[in-house]
Amino acid sequence: MKLQTTRNFAAALACLTLMAPSAVWAGEPPAKQAFMRDVALKDGGMLVGAVLNPAGKPQANVAVHCISGGKVVATAKSDDRGRFAFNQLRGGVLQLQSSESVALVRVWAPRTAPPNAQQGVMLVHGGELVRGQEGALLNMFSNPYFLGGLAAVAIAAPLAIAAGS
């Protein structure tokens, strides 16, 4: 009798696991990781950049905010070629933000930047850019239905083997 109750409980748990919405398994979405870039300031503390769409076309009249220490220290608008510039900046960590993109940069005073520092910043404005760095196999193993089925099999298989003995 106890084995039958255990088997029924395991079957019910497996069914509930498979029927649960994916939001139950997903939890909180992972925070987007900011990638910090080294950028060399030009003379006069000038930081230059461009706003482009995901296809690489310049975006005009996009407001770009320069944020330091959580406060907006400067704002610029991109011109018809997508270019923008901030003047009189000092070295440090800055966040450049438009309505649809964010870039975290470490700016260096003129002639102090490391050799691999960029000469400007590119903001991709528009739809989210997906680079396809995750393979289909990784997506399969992170699918909540696959994981639920795997858990159901892990529970049901030993019970079926024990029932057959």
C-alpha cells in the first residue's frame, strides 16, 4: 500500500512539474552584464562617438547622456552622420546612455590610455543585437520543459525499477 501511495505521489509530482509554466522555472532574468571599454580622450577632454542602428546605419538626433557617479554630467545629440562629442571630461568610469542603448566606458586622459584603448565609442541604438554565441544544445538544457521531463524521469525510473523487483 505504501509503495502505491509513493508511486501515485511521484506521478502527480512529475505531472505538475511538466505542467508548470516556464516562469516558475525561469526565476529572475539574469542581469545584463555591462562590458567596460577603455577609451582614450582627445585633447581638451573630448570623448567622441557615434550612434548606429543594428544594421550599422547612422542615427541622427539621438540624445546621448554622459553619466558619472549616477548623475548626468553632459548631454549631446548625434548629428546627421550619427556622431556626437563631449568636451572637458576627465579620466574615470562613465556611462553613456541613449533611450535604447547603454555603454560603460573607462576614459583615459590624453596620452595616458593603454595601447588597446579605442579612440571613440559606438552606441547601437535600436533592436537588441543578438550575436548567436549560444548553441542549440545549451538552449535545450536550459529549457524548463526539458528539465522538468528530466526530473520526472529521474523520479519515475527508480520507482518503476523498484516496483518490478
